[in-house]
Amino acid sequence: MLEIPHLYHLAVAAEWDPASTADYTTSTLGRSLAEEGFIHLSLARQVEGVARAFYADHDVVLLEVDPAKVTARVEFEQAPDMDDAFPHLYGPIPRAAIVAATPVPRDSGGALDFAGLLPDPI
């Protein structure tokens, strides 16, 4: 059986409530799980590209998700105009599945800086 590594989701810092115990239901910028039909996730190697493409102007929190603790299905689906499949979660992220929530700092040039926040690529 193929083991799925931890998955990641970028949450807008102003919308992330670390004290909440409710399931997480934001899919992507300005869209909920109910609106999108799934929650956008990334593998570690995909996070920085997603951040550059969609979150460069936002302060974000990197959510690390343990796929063994999610209750909905995860499907890897091809992204339009990309040569990569991204994980999509067809349900909420249970709070128990979020094993880390780390604010992403900015480097001296103002870009989101993921140094030391993601595992080294295999």
C-alpha cells in the first residue's frame, strides 16, 4: 500500500483561528469547501509554487495535514495547464488531522520564506 506523506494547505493568516476546534472548511482564496467541492492541498514540493502563484500578497499559515487522520477521500487530480497532480480533499480537514500550523515569515525581499518549514525533497 502506498503511503501518502503529509499534505499541506495555505491558510490566510487573518482567517486562521488557532483556537477553533471546528473542522477546517476553506478551500482556497475566497472559496469554501461548499463552493469549490473540495479543499485544495499540496505535496511539500508543490507548496512554494502555489504560494508564489496565489498567495504572494497574503500573510499565510502553513497547515500540515496528516492524511491518515482525514475522514474524507483524497484524490490526486491534474491541474489545468500543469504537468502535476495535486491532492484534493473531498471533505473538511478535521482539526485532529492538522499536526502543525506555522505562520510563514517573509524574506528580506518580501517573499514568503519556507526555509526550514517543509521536508527536504526525496
